[in-house]
Amino acid sequence: MKKQFRILAMVFLSLFVVSCDDDNDNDPQCCVGNSIVDLASQTESLSTLVAALQATGLDAALTGEGPYTVLAPTNDAFDALLVSLNATSLDDIPVDVLTNVLLNHVITGEVLSSSLTNGYANTQATSNASGTNMSVYINTDSGVTFNGVSNVITADVTASNGVVHIVDSVIGLPSVVTFALADPNFDILVQALTREDLTQDFVGLLSTPVGSPSPFTVFAPINSGFVNLLAELGVESLADIDEPTLAAVLSYHVITEANQLSVNLSGGMEFTTAQGGNLLFNFNDIGGGVLTDNNERTSNIVAVDVQADNGIIHAIDTVVLP
């Protein structure tokens, strides 16, 4: 029987406030009352964004009622994107790709800087892996950063149909690796995935666009899971775990060719992992998800449905063992 998840999200309260100079004639916040597209059109540093919105037809949507929260990349941010793609202009980017990238900067509803906390939100971009909205990771530890790559440089530009936060980098379509790198709850997992002696390139594998062996479902242990594992094994660090064992353990957390949304999980469901072993899924007494590994050890699912373009992450509190 399927049940509704009741999961404790990994969110820690932190506020970010940007002050403005009221005497700055170029300050886009002077334009309160205009639509988001109007404000962007009146801001010189956002002219490339306006051109991109017009090229994709999204300018009409973002002139509508809303409300929307738009993370608006500067001209310099788009220039850097073009260089990274070896492109000379926006015309070199397929319209469908450009549209989805732009939608990855749009959040439904008005989210002011005072409401931003460490955690995930959904953008209007569509994942190739699931056809559902993609996630974006917000980090407020030092300013505000999205997906670990794009920083807010001007916040709370209020429009008639929402709010704009101007950012310094284009937020590309994320892979599951993007979220592992961006979310500090996965710092030790990243250390494990990037250990120099690994014969398997886990970062390269988990960055694979949709198409075999992706999409991926990753049951990703948070930092405390690895700390507890080291204590359980009686070792001091990841370096004390031999390479074949570590590689097998990491592979055991990955399901290939599946984007398993939490809504589709059901009690008694069994997964065959990339390592070859099985994981059993069930619900606990309070409706949360639990994985049982080949050693009858259990791990609680503590956050679900971190949706990337090539797969999905569910965070777990215990490292499972094959």
C-alpha cells in the first residue's frame, strides 16, 4: 500500500538582507510597480536576459499576473555561459534548451530574501528524467547562493507580479552531482565519491545526461551517516576503508535507469542497485520511509525528491552496506 511521506526536511533558518542606496539612479528597485519584464528591460545589466526571454517567448509569461520569483542573471553571467558552451550568441543555443535554462531561474510565488533558508525549492524547469519540476538548492550561510554556483548580488527588486533577485551566474540544468556538491549535508559523501584512488569515476557517471545508465535514483547518506559508519567499523576516516569496499558501498546507493519519485514508492518495493545487491523499501509507523540493506541494517529516508535533470536524490541517515 502506498502512503504519504512525512519527512523531516534538512532546513536551517538563516536570513539574507541586501541594503540599497536610494540615491543610485540605476537602482532597479526604483521601478516598483512595473512587471518583472519591465524592470529587466529598464536595467542595462539585464539586457541579455531580456533578449533571451524574448527569443523563447517567456517575456509574455513573466509579464502576466504571477506572482513569480525570478533569479535574474546579469549580462556578464550570460557571457560566461556562452564561453563555457563555445557559443558566440544566444542563437547558438537550441530554443528548447534555452527555455528550460531560463525556467530554472523561475520559482512560482513571491519569495523575498528574508524568507530564504538553507534547503530546496522547485523551479519551473522540467527534468528530462521525470517530466516534473527540478529542484534548486539555496544556501544562505554567506549571502545567498543557488546550486553552489550563482550568488545574489541584488535582492528584493519588487515588481507588480513578483520579485527579482539579480544573480552573478546562469544556473545550469543540475545533475545529481550538482546537488551533492552544493548541499553541505553531503560533504562527506562528496569526499567519498572523489577519493583519488577510486577506479570508478563516480562523478563522471552521475553526471551522465538522460540515456543509459541514467536516469539515476540516489539514496544519498548525509554527513552523520558517514560519521556513524566510521564508528561502526572502528576506523578513523574514509582513508581507512579499502578502495574495493568503498566503491562497492557507493555503488550500493545508486539505482540506474530509474527516477523513483517518492509518490511512487510502496511498501515491500525492492531495488536492485548498481553494485548488484538489493535494497528493500518499507514505511515505518509514522509514515516515513526506511531502507533495509543486505545485512538487515536500516536507514531512514530524511528528505525526498531532490530532482535533477538526470535523476533524483533521496537523503538517508545511515550508510547502507551490501
